[in-house]
Amino acid sequence: MNNNPIGVFDSGIGGLTVAKEIVKALPRESIIYIGDTARVPYGPRSKEVITRFAKELANFLLKRQVKCLVVACNTISATCLDEIEKISPVPVVGVVEPTIEMAIQVSKSNKIGVIGTVGTINSKAYEKKIQSLNSKIQVYSTACPLFVPIAEEGLDDHQATELVAKDYLKDLKDKGIDTLILGCTHYPLLYKIIQKTMGKEVVLADSAKPTAEKLKKLLEEKNLLADAKPKYEFYVTDAPERVLVVASRFFGKVLNANLKQIALPTL
Ligand code: DGL
């Protein structure tokens, strides 16, 4: 069991930002990643549809004998993590909780901002969880849907992105937050512009590192750490050629040799 892979999934390739941190934190672990590039984005979809798609991805990985599941997608983690936990015989790690724990540690003003997709923000998962841990903390959130295509197009250093960021973040700037949760897989790619827009005194908390650390702790606690030469397999549900170009921005070179396309009906 210990040398079985970790299953990581996302609505697309954005979750590779999380997979990359898992490789860094756990270099002896094998990973199977699946990104639903045929049906991304999940952000604007209903809870029912997100849940159905997410269960298909989880089942694809469970059939491949993964020893745990990492829900690398904020939209899935925020809307239906509990549904994934119900169908999974192995431990499940989402991105919402570890990111919140880190943000709470960092914040001194007790005012935390959250940005994410429409699905993530509408779910109120971040607010509810933060307030259940510390009711004194005020949470302000805003959906930033255009950040996803902007990151995929590689416009992380573009004037248009600055304008979009200024518009999306202007209300949050007035709230006096000292910590901003980047509640979406894609947003770490726009780190520079988001930081510049919010000002350097605001700490940006992204999901990738805290999630990888939480996973490491879980594997240690459950005696599930691997001790083998790691193997990486990456699956997408559409367009692996285009995906390869974009994915290199999210992850790196390792991907090229191991990317396979699978048809949606086989999920
Ligand atoms: N992976 C999604 C997230 O982290 C962003 C892309 C999408 O909308 O599916 O929320």
C-alpha cells in the first residue's frame, strides 16, 4: 500500500500547482494526476454538476489503487469535499482547510480576504470554516472569474491583467485585510500582479504549500509514506498538445513524457 500512488485531481491543469508542491515536499511519492480539461472550468457550474464530475474523477483514481486522494481544485473542495469523502475508502485531503489554517496563523488584524471562482465564493466554504475556527475573524470575499483564463493565457505580466485585478480587488482593498487567500489553483500564477494591487503589507496565502504539508503530515501519521523511486502519470480528458504548453507554466518539464489523454466515457 505505501508505494501506491497519491491521486491528485482538478477541473483542469491548475491543480498542477498543488502537485508541484507535493513533489517538493514528498520526493519519494508517486503521483497520478487527472485534470478534466474537456469540461473545465467548473467555477461557474452548479453544485450538482460539479459533484457529479468530481466523483467521476475520484473514481478514476480510486480504480488505480491510490492510497489517498488530493482534491487540488478549490471549487471542488469548497462545494463537495464531503461527497468525495463519502465515496472514498482512502483518506481525502482538500485545499480549503490547510489554506485557512495558514491564513489564520498569519493574520494579525483578524480581517481576511478570499478570492476564488464564482462556485467557490458562492459556496461560502471559506467563511464558514474560518468563522467556525475563530468567530472574531471578519471575512471578505470576491469572485475573480477572469483570472482563470488570464493565467492560462500566460498574461501574468500584462497591462490588461493589472486593470482586471484593480477592478476585482478594489473593494477588498478598502476593508483593511492583512491576509488574502488565493482560493483558486490558477491564482498563484498571478501572484505578482495581485501582490502589487493589494500592496506589499498584505500576505497572500495560496493553497499549494499548506496542502502539500497537510498531506505529508497525514501520510506520516498513518504510516503511509512511500520508499521507492517515484513515478508520475498525468491524465487529461482533452487536448493534450495545447495542455502541454500551458501545463509547463504550472508544473515543469517532467510532465511531457507522461501525459495521456483519456476519453470522458471511460472515467
Ligand atoms: N481549478 C479551479 C479552482 O481551483 C479553477 C478552474 C475552474 O473553474 O475549474 O477553483
